[in-house]
Amino acid sequence: MSARSVESYVMSLLSTTFPDSGKHITKETSLVADLDADSMAMVTLIFAIDEEFGVGTDQLGELVVNCHTVGDLISATERLQHERA
């Protein structure tokens, strides 16, 4: 998938996962401060991204700890996708 596809998928996933956030989700949106993502929500995101892109939950799990914004999550997914190619 292209980088645009990764971004589109992650944005759609977040909109579905956090429908009551009341905020327009952008790359600058904070996963914790703006969306109130807890550890269970993050695990759900990791598994959904792994299922869609096959990036490996072990690798993505480590990176998600360092993902503070939606843009960070998109970049991490793209990087892992390219590393596995």
C-alpha cells in the first residue's frame, strides 16, 4: 500500500475507534490528550494495523509507546511496512 493508503486507513480506524471524541482527527491530534486512548485502545489499534499491513505486532507495539500523535502512528506504520518489504 502507498503512504497515502496508510494515512487513510489509520485516520478511518481512529474515527471508528473514537467516534465520541468530538474532535476532527488530524496528524497533530494527540492519541492520549485529545482522544483519551488508554492501553486497551492502543492494543486494539496495534492489532488492527498489523492485520491490515502485516507489520508485526512485536515491532509496532514497541513503536506505539513512542507514538504521541496520529502522525507518529502513521509514520511508524509506514516505516515498519517498508522495513518488512
